[in-house]
Amino acid sequence: MSTIGSIPLTLICCSVLFPLSISSFLPVCKQGENCLLPDCFCSTFNHPLDPKEIPHIVSFGFSDGVSVAAEELFNRLFRHERKNPNDCPISMTLYISEENTNYPVLQDYSNKAFEIAIKGPSQSNSVIDRGDNLRKEAKRLRSNINMYTNITEEKINGWQSAYLKTEGDAQVKVLQNLNFTYDVSLLYKRKKMADLNPWPFTLDYGWTLPCEIQPCPTDRHPGFWVVPVNAMRDFGDWGACSFIDSCTNKPITVNQTYKYIMDNFRSHYHGNRAPFSIHMHASWMTKEAKHVEAMDLVIHDLLEYDDVYIVNINQTLEWMKRPTELQFIRRFKPWNCTSETGNRSRQEKTDKIPTLDSQYEITIK
């Protein structure tokens, strides 16, 4: 046998062709066996529930600060009269950075049940201080929001890295240590519009998808959720867009922008019904009135569906933990609200709602 030193040449070739990772040695995740809801969910492209029984989730994630210009467009797009099929207002997630953040407005959005999460800074290139810098920045950013608003740190449990540049296992360990519960930084790119996108999952068995932007977590991180940034297909289905505003082939007119977004939505809706998440920088709309007009039309048309719900990421994960069929979704507490007209009963009762796993009950108010 040919060798290099004392190492067999065949072993070296195999290592080059099939590079080893820690996740290669992890057990295979099997839902309902070694992975149980609500604490664990396996990476999958096909949810165990029948797609026809799944309420289709749409989530909007806006990165960067809440400026005066951004406030105007948010108030237009997410006006209070816009309701989901359960008569509760639609919601969104705001990934907040230090720049251009109007904290009184941020407080107002939190009062309206919009989710506040952290937009992390780009990290150091030094392997030695990655974890330490990340920990300091995460604590500082969350503490600043708490300092200038009444939003408690316990309510801020989501994270997205700047430029989607992650720090692999070090990042997850830091976030878990600081009681963050999920990360929306890891990118997934499907090859064409007809392909399926992955569902959110926990890192009990590591990151099992292709690693688009290095490094990705490979260790086990029980109970920590990742919401893959499922890249949209661009206008014409030629390439992938990690953010709605990052396409090389950009739509030009209002109609093209509307079609670009709705084509991506329909691919989810008529596909595996994985949550359709729209990730964008607020500047995409503050600089172009046509983008606001197109998005306004999109939200209007999405709300014409009786099985589409526009909810924030935290609400998305609440459903992932307790998957509730469409016929019971109006009684699903995490998506419920108090009716201003008083026609909603406030008397607490407990119902057994059929869900994916049978080890829990949902209390309904």
C-alpha cells in the first residue's frame, strides 16, 4: 500500500474527498424517538403534519435600527386594522442594532406585540477572542435596549448576525449562556424555485444542512433553535437572495417586485409549507417608494388567504414546539390576543388539541 510517511494514501484521499466534521459522528435525529417536542425538532424538509393541515406561516424580519423613516413605513405596512384569520393583528420581528434606533418608537412597537430581537455586529477575525467579543457585544446590545425602554432582557431572546457571518459553535454556546433561544443567521440556498426549503429545527444533533457561510455549528446544542435564512429566488429564478434586497437580478417596477415576492411565497405555500420568512434591511423600502407600494400589495393579498398567518419569529417557534392543525389554530394561545370589542371569552379553560406529539396539553384563554 502506498503511504505518505506512515499514513496510508487511500485514507488521505478519502479525507480530501469526504472531509470529516464533528456532526459526522453524531447520532441520527429521529423525531418521536430520540428527539421529542417541545424541546427538540429534527432538521427536515417535510413536516410530519399533512401540509393541508398546516397554517402557512409568513414572517417579516427587518434588520438595523428603527429610524423616523422606517417608523412611517412600518406604520403603513403593519397598521392595526390588518388582522390574521384569527382576528389578531399581524406581527413582525425587528433585529435592532445601535445605529438609528428611536427607543421611544421601539417601546411603542413592543407594546403592539411586535418582537424585538438583536442584530449582532460583525465579529473579530481572531479565533482567540471570538467568543469573548460576541459575549460582550450581545450583553451590551440587549442591556442598551433594556436601559432606554421598558423591554426586559427576558423578552429579547432572538439573534441575527451582521452579514449572516456566524461564529459556529462558539456563537451558539455564548447565546445559550445568555439565555437567547434562537438564531436566524445560518443561510440555506435552494437551487431553483421548485425546490423545498428546510423547516426551523433545534441543534440537538448539530447543523445538518450545507454550510453556506463558514463556520457553522457542528456540536450538539440541545434545545437551541435555528431558523434557517431560506434565501429567496430572484426575479426570473436565476439566483439566490439571502435578503430581499440582496439580489443581483433586481426587479425594477412595482409589478415586478410584487411578482418576485409572491412567486417565492407561492413556492412555499404550494410546496412543503415551510415558513416563508422575508428578511430585509429597512433601507430597502425607505429609499424606494415602489418597494413600499409593492410590499403593501403583498401583505394585502396574503391576508386574503384564510390559512396564512403573518406572525413574528417567536410566534413561529411557539407553533414549531406545539404544532397545531389549522382547524384548531384559532384556539392556539401563542397566536391569540385580547379582543377590543369584548367578544372573546376571557374565561380560562383547558382543551386537548391534537398536535404532533401527545405529551402536552395547551391551555386556552
